[in-house]
Amino acid sequence: MILQEEKSAIAAAILVLPIKHREITLFYYYEELNMREIAAFLDLSENTVKTRMTKARTLLKDNLSADYWEVLSIE
């Protein structure tokens, strides 16, 4: 039950991200693509993908409690 609640909170936080950050986050965490694969798929440079991921993580950290953030910060 708690795990489902965590997943729901994380999913809700991801869904409110701007689309350019949301899509990279979804590809990375849910589709398990690496930065190079995401860059190729979206026709972006790898540095752009990394920059957007960094921004997405910052936005998520601001929107999630510390408990939920720990799940995403582990790589």
C-alpha cells in the first residue's frame, strides 16, 4: 500500500513537469533508456538531454518530499 502511494506521488510530480523535462524523465526512469539513447530518439544532443534531466531532477526535488525524492536520486 505504501509503495503504491509512493509511486502515485512520484508519477503525479512527473506529470506536472514541462513536457521537455517530463519526456526525458519518463524515458530514463520508466523506459530505462540511457542519455545517448534518449538523445538519439528525440534528435537532441546528449548535452541537451543531460541539462534537461538535471533541471527535471531539480523541479522534482522541489515538488516531492524527501522520502519520495530518495527513490529517484539513486542511480
